[in-house]
Amino acid sequence: MSIRTQNAEVREIRRSLGSTLAEDRGDVPGWVLITLMTAGLVVAIWAIAGPALNNILDDSFSRVAGI
């Protein structure tokens, strides 16, 4: 294969990829929705488990301070 043929193939591949990449923008709203839902789940779980975690930490600190 000659250099000219290789260069022509490379140019064709670049043209093809450029049009494909220009068409593929991604699903930004989907990622935003997943991020917001994850944050919402973290907040909900923290609201439920927060008092129990505080009690566990308070107990462990009081035990360490009592030694």
C-alpha cells in the first residue's frame, strides 16, 4: 500500500469519525437525572440513619473518653 493510499484512507476515517462525533452529543439530561436521584437517595438515607449514626459516634467517643 502506498503512502498516498494510506493518507487517503486516514483522511476518510477522520471525515467519518468527525461526522459521527458531531452527531453523538451524549445524553446530558440523563446523567443529570441520575446525579440528582443519587443525591436525593443519599439525603433520604442520611435523614433516616443520621440519628443512629450520631448515637453510635457519641457512644464511641464517651467510651474512649472514659478510659
